Amino acid sequence: MSIKIFVSKDSAALSLGADQVAAAIAKEAQARKLDIQIVRNSSRGLFWLETLVEVETVQGRIGFGPINPNDVKSLFDADFIKGAKHPLALGLVSEIDWLKKQERLTFARMGITEPTNIDQYIEHDGFEGLKNALNLDPQAIVQTVTDSGLRGRGGAAFPTGIKWKTVLDTKATQKYIVCNADEGDSGTYSDRMIMEGDPFVLIEGMIIAGLAVGASQGYIYLRSEYPHALKTLNEAIEKAKSAGYLGDDVLKSGHTFHLEVRRAAGAYICGEETSLLESLEGKRGLVRFKPPLPAIEGLFGKPTAVNNVISLATVPIILAKGAKYYQDFGMGKSRGTLPIQLAGNLKRTGLVEKAFGVTLRELLYDFGGGSLSGKPIKAVQVGGPLGAYLPESQFDTPLDYEKFSEIWAILGHGGIVAFDETVNMAKMARYAFDFCAIESCGKCTPCRVGSTRGVEVMDHILAGKDVEKHTTLIRDLSDTMFNGSLCALGGMTPYPVLSALNHFPKDFGVDVKETKA
Amino acid sequence: MEDFVLNPQDYKIINQHILQYQSMPGALLPLLHAIQDDLGFVPEIAYPLISSALSLSVAEVHGVVTFYHHFRSNKPGRHILQVCRAESCQAMGSEMLELHIKKHLGIDFHETTSDGAITLEPIYCLGNCACSPSVMIDEEVYGRVDSKKIDQLISDLKRAS
């Protein structure tokens, strides 16, 4: 029997040469006349060990990494296919501390199954949630999701069950489920991993959402920067159709659910739900006024549940194992787990799914291993480009939506970007304004004009011109943007700007004592 | 004004896509994607064809093409090199990489090398933040890119084209 060797086809693994590693393994095995089978699976999210090569043994999968094509010959020389010793051997992958300490619910299958193999998905508990949902009435499905405590994982953290209830209670001939897959926050990649690595869990979550609110059509609005996710999703949708999970008669239940992927076009603002809906309708992504809420008047004017990839991909396990199972993880009002993405200047970057309550310090040092450069970590940005910068004194904050609000920070989509001491925080504040200026939809003045003025004022500060006067102006401008912007882009740009100024005044050339007072 | 005239082949492609997409709800973005996938850009001269098929004004089509960073109305180089400028990549030295690339190619962002090989674009996050800094060449992402690696990638591209 041939020996199975696993090499991920996640695009992060591909970006480090996974295809070349797989090809080198195939070539070497052929030259040595060894009977092997290379399986291209999803990624465990241990990106600091990619390209990770795993070999199936009777004890389990033995890992080797990080491997580059030049290492392959030495792997064979060491007889790695029998799990033998090698300097890059990692032992049983499931026993690697970094992975073992996680609580993987949404990411349970990652790195284990082949992305578009529907039989493997079913073998690993796939579609169990859907089967349970088909035996429940819509109110009971919505109640289960409400009871689980699941909140929108895109960043706004609005209770998913409450949103669904509004859509369910709004009478209409047509309703929609829209999956917001426009993951544009720097430091985040969990949506991409799910869509490339376990697409059926998202499809299952969307079918359940459709049953819950009475929607027969779903759209996945996918960012154009993710070509591999597009291919994988389309392939998975075709397979789900053939197997009877999608279409006019979902598992012969009489329910209809159709699903289609729509490509975004590189506008960050389209991650904002009303702008996303405009874009899906074929227009410029201008933010809409609220009310009406999309749950009442959304896509093409119909009631629409707009949910993030991770929110929808978490629904199947909640329906499979019950609200209480999920609710038992977490702290305070933040229930369940959060797929945290470690990024930037860290030794051990990757996907850490943990129950809420884990501290930033544990994530940065126990998981992250400190900075890759070896220099002290000066600041971390949590929650994407609109998230606050946190200094070392705040690293003991537990990951919890409310605890982060208390320190005027956000959790957002769970991305954590670490910077070492070489970073100039005034430059990062300028960048935050610049990013807002590039991505503003232009509809409201505080965001459109404020961001550009912010860049100009920061340029004066960086040039050391009238620093006191200009930092006062930055505060004033931030106040206008915070209170006067139509959506979160302009409204939250002050988070990175003011947190940088408040925690790192020296970088702005401001007298430290005065600002701290 | 417009030097570029739609050749019969491109005209045929655009019309085929219009036929395929015009009855789809919210057809404009999928149609523009299909045209750009085939031609590399959405020629301005095609706006009237698109607008009449979708019952839009030419201004609306122009508005959508120019709103989204992904769409272009000018022919790009044979390859598109996108350099990530977002925070995670900045934390890993992307600013130096960006300067190196601009100097190496002798062009700024949104420009094309004189041999027509490479168009350089900024991008804000490729979702590869665990392996920063990242660049994307056409549809492939490269992680942990340093000046040596990018020089190699660029010379491969120039050789290929």
C-alpha cells in the first residue's frame, strides 16, 4: 500500500513554495521507486512551519518542517516516509504544543481533510448541523444560534441570532443570505483559510442560515485578491449541488437554496455591509444610510442577512453540538471561540483558535514566540487597519469584546499584527489616514476630506513643524471623523491614530509628561 | 482622442460576455471581471456597448470601473506585480522592499516598464500576513519576500516575457 504524504495547498503554503516541495517529493520518490501518494490538503495554520510535510504512520501523522525543495533529498535519505529522524522532524503533528493548546471548533478539520472532498467532509462530522436544522422550525434554529451567544465575527460583534430574527420576522417573497468574504483587514486570513481549506463548512452554514430566515438564494461576496478561494468555492458548490445539498430541493426537504460566488473588485469599503450590497447590485460601493437595516431592506431591497465567513462557518458546529456546547467556551458576553490570526513581526505566526479570555501576552509570547527580529515588541495592532495600537502595558488584556472596549480598542476580525521597536508610530498614524483617504467611498465629508487633511497634518508633525499645534489639530480632526462619519471607515480611523498618539507621544515629538497627564 | 480602436476579436469577446451576463441580477461587476480576465483591462471604447446592454448610462459604467481599484481601463504590462503595503507587511520591512522594487524597475506605482513586461501596483492586504512581506504576481502570492527573492522573481518574469 502506498504511503500517504500530505502537503498543503493553502495559498500561504503555496506562497512559500509548497508546489515546488510537492513536485520535488514526487520526483525523488519516482527516482527511488518508492510507492507514495501525495495528498494536497488544507493547512493547519502553522504557517511558521510551512511548507509542512506530513507522513501518515500507524501512530498518526508525523511532521517535517519548514521544508524547502532543497531539503527533500535529505528527507528521503533519512527515510522520512517511515517517520525516521531528521533535523526538521517535528514528531506527531497533533502533539505540537502550539496546536495542542488550541480549541479548534470552527477550524476542526483544517489541515486534516482535502478541501473539496465531500466524502471526507461527511466522515469528519460534516452536514450534521444541517441534518439537525432540517428537523427544526426556523424559530428554533434562530433560537439555537441566539442561545449559543455567537456574535458577528467580521468585527462588529452583533449577535447573529438577533440579526437572523429580524430577517425571519420580515415578511417578503424573496430573502437573501449574503456572506461577507471581503476580508480586507491587514493581519487577517481566517476567512481565506476556511474558503480554501474547508469550503463545505461555509456552504453548510449558509444553507442553515437560509432555512433559518427563509432565504432561497445566497451570495458569497469574495475579494478579488483571493483567486485560489474562488476556484475552491466554485468547485465545492458544484459538488454540493451534485450531492443534493444545494438546489431546488435541499436533501429532499422541499427547501430551496441556491448559492453563487460573486467577485469583489479591490475596494476595502465593500467590507462594510451596505456598501457590499451596492456592489452586489452592480454599483459603486457607496455606503447606504441606515435605517433601513439590510435585515429589512437589503439586497435588491429585500430582507437580507449579511454575515461574515467565520460567523457562518461556525453555525454548523452549533447546530450539530447544541447551543450550550458552544456557549460553554469563552468569557463574559464573548462566548465561544475566536480564530485569532498572528501576523507581522512574530516568530511563530499562524492561526490560533482559542476560547475568548486568552490574553494578548499569551498569544504574542506563548504562541507567537516574541518578535521574529528578536527586538522587543513595541506595539500591536489588533482588529485590522481601523484597530487601536496597544503598548506593552496593555498586553495583559484578555480577548473579550467588552474588555477591549474598556481600553478604547477593538477585537475586530481577530487579526494581531506585531511591530518591533524599530516602528515609528507617527508614521503608522499617517498611514492610517492615508489608507482611509485611498479607500474612502467619498459619500460623507468627515471621511473623504478628514482623511486627506489628516495626512497633510501628519506630514507637518513628521517634519517637526509646530508639533503641539498640529497634534491638537489631529485630535480635533479625529473627533469630527469619529462622531461625524457615516460608517466605520472614517469613524474608526481615529482608533489607530489616537492610540498611536496617546501611547507613543515621543514618536510624534510631543512632550511625554504633558500628554500622559 | 482615443487612439485605441476595438479590434474585431475583442469586440466579439465583449459581446459574448454581454450576452452571457446581461440577464443576471447585478450583472455589471461579473461582466467587467469577465472582460478584464480576457483582455487584461476594460477598454473605454466598450463602455457604450456595456451601458446599452444593461440599461445604464455610460457615466455609470465609467463610475463603477473607476471606483474599484481592481478594474483598469488601460492595457497593462504582460505581468502585474502587486506589492502589499498593509500593516503586517510594513512590520516586516515592506517599505524597503517597495523602494527596492521601484528602483530596480525604474517605475513608480501604477506604471509599466518600458519593455511592457511589468505593471507595478500597490495592494492593501493579500491575506498572507503570517508570511509577510508579500507580493502577488498575476494570480500567485509570494511570501517572506526579500530583495534577493524579488530580484529573482523579476528576472524570471522578464525572461518569460
